[in-house]
Amino acid sequence: MELLEGLVRRAGSSDHSALISVGDESLSAESLLSLADATAERIRGVRAVAVCATPSMNTVISIVAALRAGVAI
């Protein structure tokens, strides 16, 4: 999972600049991981989740959360 490894490395660095922007919203790697991990805790153990893939920060957070929880999307 190179994507997640890179995200975790970036979150642990001193670089707190925006990692991703969707519309007017931006998140640093640290903020994205924090939000995704909170969601991952709630979905961990389920077989799969469905994500309404809209061009939004919620979609990004949801996908990262599912990957962190090891849940199929």
C-alpha cells in the first residue's frame, strides 16, 4: 500500500502544508489521517462499504478511511 505509506510518512513530517484540495477545502496529511482514522474506527470489521463518489472532501476521507480499516470499497 504505497499510497498509505506515503500518506503516513508525510503526516509524520514537519510539512503541514495542504496535501489535498477539493473545491475550497484543503487538508494537510496529518488532518486527513486524523479524520480518516476516526471514521476507520467506526467501520473496522465490516465486510464492505459503499461510498457516494462525489467530488468532495468527504469522499476523499471516506476512501482513505476504508483503506485504513482494511474494508473493501
